[in-house]
Amino acid sequence: MTDFAKTKSMFSIPAGMIYLNGNSLGPLPKSAQARVAAMMTSEWGEMLITGWNKAGWMGQATRVGDRIAKLIGAQEGHVVVGDTLSIKVYQAVASALELNPDRKVILSDNGNFPTDLYMTDGLIRLLNNGHELRTVNPEDVEAAIDETVAVLLLTEVDYRTGRKHDMKRLTQKAHAAGVITIWDLAHSAGALPIDLSGCNVDFAVGCTYKYLNGGPGAPAFIYVAPRHVDKVRPALSGWLGHKSPFAFDLEYKAGNGIERMRVGTPPVIALAVLEAALDIWDMADIHDVRAKSIALCDLFIKEVEARCPQLILDTPRDGAARGSQVSFRFTDSYAAIQALIAHGVVGDFRAPDTMRFAFTPLYIDEADVLAAVDVMKNVLTNNLWDTAAFKTKSAVT
Ligand SMILES: *Cc1c(COP(=O)(O)O)cnc(C)c1O
């Protein structure tokens, strides 16, 4: 059984703050500061260029990939870390399309995070070969899978509503129609158990700064199924994805297996932080995390509905049908979130009118949920959000 009191003690969260925004940016693992300081002094400071070999910096991308593989049900040696999620989406879509060269449709849903759609659109323009991005309502995805579709590109958990797709069923349906699948795990990795191998997924991508707590700008990851990895031809054919980067060969030859999905020099400092964050994950069982996350979300929904009738639930009530967040709609969601933050409860706003709250058992417990709802009731009942200052939008919401 995961010791959640222990995991909670390993994060640095300011006194008086209830942090319900781990779906956007996880909090700082206390050990990360010392880890980075040690890396700076004894590795970068002392070893300089020899750190690539002596400290093993070059192998970090796949070593860390293997640690993430355990959390997402991937086979060892099939996940690599680097770049941003937007870039990993681009790589996955490009490689997936090449595996299905006679078809032109990329199917997604209109609840997907926009960057996944933007990157696909940019790739389609570059290919200039008649591809089409087709987006349907999330509930209509299953019916839209047919033999014209080349690639199914879905984010498992909707960033706005928390609604969760059925990965196994949709992947099966896609495969029956000859469709290659890409699953974006941005709101799944670290939020719930994932079984990429059991679901027979073709490609998966995700980020590490949300539920995995890797820090702002932490690198993304990509998974390619063993049956494809030696066939895929990377569109972003950078030198570190080459078979032998230090041969400085003028001709590109794809690296072994998942190594080919690397692009350029890895972010070694960011990877040190991510490793510290993953140490905490080594102490947790994702099934315990899921059970507690469902219980915390259920409690939050019950308390908010009883005490804040102004808010309208915008997340599936059934725990199995959602990720690890709860969203409510409210006419002045932006101002309400700013007021909540000013009163110590950190959630976030997503246009047009969603208030999001993530429940992350590694550092959020029942007492936090109850205390957060006390603050929400006060802010909403007394209209504390209704000021010009709280209605002024910042660049990042
Ligand atoms: C958070 C998120 C992203 C962010 O992409 P970056 O390149 O890391 O900024 C992309 N896709 C989804 C589905 C997300 O939730």
C-alpha cells in the first residue's frame, strides 16, 4: 500500500496553499534542489565535456524512458525522453502516416488539446499530399473510425472536462479497420494506470511536468510499439537519432529501436529534476493512486454540489469515466479562479468558462479537499471574485 503521508512530505508546497493544479504543473519534489546542485557541481562543474561519458548523460534519455515505461505499461526499451510534447506529437503523426501510406485521414476529436491539432495541421501542409485532419465530438469517435482513416490521434483524458476515452476499445476498433493509433497521455501518465502493451497501442506520447512532477519545461516522452519501432522513419531526423552520431556520417541512418526518436542534445539539467521526481513515483503504486484519486474527486464533487450550487459539474460523475481532475462551469470562472488563488486554493481556468481542479494523491488528501471547499463556499457565497482586479486576464491562465 502506498504511504501517501510519506509521499506528501516529499513535496515542497508553500504553507497555507492547497495545490489543485498538478494537472498543469506538478509541485517541486524537495530532493530536486539537492539533486540539481550535485549535478551542477560534481558533474557539469567538475567533468565538463567528459560528463557525457563519465556521468552517463547520453544514456539518460532512454534510462529515464524506461522508468516512465513502468508507469504506462510499456515494454522496456521502447520509451525515450526529450523535446516537448508538441514535437513528440509531430514525430508520432509523421511516422504513423508512413505506416499507412494509402490513406489520407487523421481522425481526432474536438476535445483534444489544440497543439496536437495544430502540429498535425502543420505536418499536413508540409506533406502537401491530400491529407485531412477530421475532428468529431469525443462521443462520436468510435463511429467515425472506418477504412478511410490512416491514423487515430486521441488524448486519453480531455484536458478541459476530464472525460476519459476507452483506450482498449478504441484501439481494438481502430486496428480492426486497419488504423494506426496514437495516444496522448498528457493527462494520464501519473494520473491513472495505463496498459500500452496490453491495449496494443501503436504510438504514445506524453509530458512529464503535469502529473509526473518533472518541473516547468520538463521533457516529453514517446513510445513506439516493438512491432513498428525498427520500421519507422523519423521525420525529425536529428543527429542523436542517427545510428552512430559520432561517425558524423553525411547520410542519415536511423538509430536502433526507440533511439531513432531522439532529435538533438538532451536537456541534462531538466532530466536530473525529472529523475528526482520519478524517485517519488518508485514509492507509489499507480493502482493505489487511482483508487485514492477517484475517492478524492468523488468527495470534492459531493461537497461542492452541496455547498456551492452556483457551479455546474462538467466532468463525468462515474470515476471510471474520468481522469484525475474535476471541472465546474461558472459564468465568471476566470475571476473566481483568481479569487480562489488569492485565498490559497490553486486551480486553473480554461476558456471559455471552465474551472479545473486536479486531485493528486501523492500530495493531496481528504483534509485538503474539505478545506478547499470551505474556501470555495466563502468566495462564491460572498461574491469575493467580483472585483476588477480578479477579472483582469494574465498571459497564462
Ligand atoms: C499539456 C499538453 C500539451 C503541451 O504540449 P507542450 O509541447 O509540452 O507544451 C500537449 N498536448 C496535450 C494533450 C496536453 O495536455
